[in-house]
Amino acid sequence: MELDNLKPAGKDIKVLGTGCTKCKNLEKQTKQAVEELGMDATVSKVEDIVEIMKFGVMTTPALVVDGTVVVKGKVPSLNEIKTLINQ
């Protein structure tokens, strides 16, 4: 197998939230940010409270990029999301 032809895996982005309006808004804006950046990323929603707590998050919504919680308890602006997911 030639390693030169392998692309790095895309970012794994998770939106943590139980389904409230803020959580849905963060998910929508995160997907929009990924699309506008043309980024190779997977955006998924985690609604299971036990899974959310595994990230040490007690206030939602929260945004996790590649396993690291980058924001919790608020919905950042679209530009802030772009910066957070592009680091």
C-alpha cells in the first residue's frame, strides 16, 4: 500500500445536546461552518446524557472537535465556530 495516496482522515466534530433549541442551532451552524470552509469533517449529534457526561460536560450545548471539548454552555457565532473547528 502506498502511503503517498492516503489522505489524512477528516475531523470528527460532535455537537453535544439533548435536543433543545440552542443545541439544534449549534448543530446547524456547525454544519454550515464545515460546508463554508470546504472542510473534510464528520458532524454528529450526541443526545444521550450518559455519553455527554463522558466528555465532562454538565451544561449544553457543547462542541467537541477530535475528542476535545472546545466550547460548552453557549452557542458561539458562525465565525467563532469556524475558528474553533479549523484549529
